[in-house]
Amino acid sequence: MAARTKTTKDRPSYRCTECGWQTAKWLGRCPECQAWGTVEEYGTPAVRTTTPGRVTTSALPIGQVDGRTATARPTGVPELDRVLGGGLVPGAVVLLAGEPGVGKSTLLLDVAAKSASDEHRTLYVTGEESASQVRMRADRIGAIDDHLYLAAETDLSAVLGHLDAVKPSLLIMDSVQTVASPEIDGAPGGMAQVREVAGALIRVSKERGMSTLLVGHVTKDGAIAGPRLLEHLVDVVLSFEGDRHARLRLVRGVKNRYGATDEVGCFELHDEGITGLADPSGLFLTRRDEPVPGTCLTVTLEGRRPLVAEVQALTVDSQIPSPRRTTSGLETSRVSMMLAVLEQRGKISALGKRDIYSATVGGVKLSEPAADLAIALALASAASDTPLPKNLVAIGEVGLAGEVRRVTGVQRRLSEAHRLGFTHALVPGDPGKIPTGMKVLEVADIGDALRVLPRSRRRDAPREAEERR
């Protein structure tokens, strides 16, 4: 009797639990979503039918739906309200993610105290600290209010019990990775636990009309830890950024169902807590009576917000065969491009054999191409040891051919520079409407821009010193 061959139905099938990718053999890593340990065997799904059930609310024409319930309520922190689009909407779930020590807990504790009132209670649940530790921080930053309730819990059922007892209008969970559900196997912070905890909190927030702020951890690459599904479930995703050695902190909107995602909130972290900065440009500038060689000002756009920033450069004789190239707050690749353009198109040959250091002031990071012209002028000023004219800002992208290209938002940048007292500007051609009283010079290439450097015998000092050798 011939042996029965194995049919296709008898062969096992495997599917990724994260993205649903299917294969005929088991793999340790899903080639579609690159997740490890998510490919599992599954059989032929049984045919299921769902009978129609009783509806909870009748469907209405969209024009008859009451939109007043989705009106945002201010949090008491204007810079956060700017990013949220006016405040917290009842029933909205916000995920705030950032690196350890950046100030997430300090900011949310300040929000919790300022949002609490007679009509709106706030519940702050901490899973990473004890209640006494949070109280000490609240005393330090002045976040004490009779309507702010504090609980230290890591069990989801206990958190839901606190919600029934307090009935808050705002829940702050610090953090979602520290809470676990007793009905799900796995350690807190795992994919299954994070998905279950976040899903339960989202459901109760929608049912009660309660705003929820969730604190999320990030990976070493800066991405939000946990399953990607978490970002899809919540209504708003905010990123809290900042160098721990600097005072500036930025809150960016990554996802927002109730507003735009191109707004940025600026904060200053200090010993007494964290405060919003309505005009943060002062952190990025160094006020001097006389201009200094190697410095140039530019106006960068953080979202829709113009900020005046200062670029500094320093060139010194190199003591090693391969000169150093050190940057801080600037992209190394863009600085290298500007050095090549200055040497080839600007005819400045003294930069190739010198150590070059470039940085920004106040910890701001300049990554947009609009800062190219300011970087190039700062490097040229440092190489010639000649300061640029006082009250001058430079805006424009520099191409490899030496041309100065147009950038977005030139009018907003010039208006911000004029508001802060700057009287001269270098911009690409056709800048649009110019503020009254401001002198704007349109430059076509890097050669036109370098003409703003005053002629001086010290301009050729690096070249003369090299010839003497």
C-alpha cells in the first residue's frame, strides 16, 4: 500500500503576531517587521459568524453630532497648550516620550498641579517612584494643590480602583511601562503588558471623558519603546527633547488628532522646576558690545516658530597630519560641505590644514539647510580673523556650486530678527516683504556673501604664516 503524501493542508503554517506576515517555515525573526520571536505556528482558522447585536447609540447625521464635548481645556502651561492645539480634549490620550532625566516627570507634575481645580480633579499615578519622592519634587517646584491626588501603584486593577474612588478629569500615568495587568503573563514593560495596560486606560478614558497623559520610555536610538501599536492607539504623541547639560527643553508634536504637528514648545529646566519660554531666542545668543571673529547669527524654524541662533567657529594651526573637525549642535556632514565650498568656490585655501571647531550657543541643534550661509560665514570669519558687521543675520542654503538657494519662511525669519533688534540681513534672491527699517542684501552665491567681510591685513594671516614656514 502506497504511503499517503503530505498535502498542503497538513503542512504547518507560521504567522508573525506583530504584522501578520505568513510563511511555510518557522523563522526566528520576521523579515517584514524585523521583530524577533514573533513568528508562531497557527492552524486553519475556524469559520466564525457574528450576529448583529444591540447598538449602544444610534447613528446620527454628522451635522447633528455635538462637537462641544471635544473642546480643549487649557492645562495652565501655555507652551504645552501650544503643542497640543489649545489644551487637553476630554477623553484624549496623550503619550509623552523622552530620554531619562530630560524632565518628563517634572513637567507633568507641574501640569497636574495647574490643571487641578474644584471642578476638575487630577490623579497622578507613579510607578517608578514612591509617593514621598514625588511629594519632595512637588515641594521643590511648588506643585501642591488640594485637588491633586497622588498614588504609587504598579497594578492595573489598583489603578482602575483609584479612578473609581477619585473620579478625576485628568489622569497622569508615570509611566505606562511600569504598570502590569494580573490577567496577562509577562513582566511589566513587555509588548503584551504595554498593549493591555494602554488599551484598558484608553477604554476607560473614552468612557469617562477623562483626559490621560501617559509617560513612555525610549530606546537607545530615541524611538518610543514598546509595540508600534501604542502610537496608533493614542490620540497625541509628543516627543520631549533636550541635552541634559543644557537648560533648553523642546516638546514636539509627532502625532495630533486635534491639531497641527508643526508646533514646538520651549521650556527651561532649572533648580526650581521647569518654566515655559515664550521668547527663547535669548538662550541662543551671546550679547557683546563689539563683534567677535568666527561668529554669525541665523534664524531657524522649529516647526512654525522662528528662533534666532548663533553659530561659532574657531580655526587654529594643526599639530597633527590630519586636522581635527569637531562640531557641537551642527551636523558634521554639513560643516564639511561648507568647508569644501569655501575652499573651492570661495577661494579660501587656509582651511584645509587647520583644526576647525564649530558649535552653537545654548544647546540648540541646527539641522535645516537654512543655516548653511551662517555656517559658511562663521568659518570664513574665523579663517580671516575678521568679525562680521554688527547686527547681521544670514539666512540661506548653500549648494555645492556655491549658489545661495531660497528657503521657506524667509519673511517670518526676517520679522523675528527685526523684532530682536537686528538691522541687516543676508538672504537669497526674492525674499518677499521686508520689515520696515531693516536693510536686506540679496546674495546669489557664496562669493557675494563673502564680500560682507571687511578687508583687513589679518585676512591673509593664515596664508602668510604658512608661507613663512
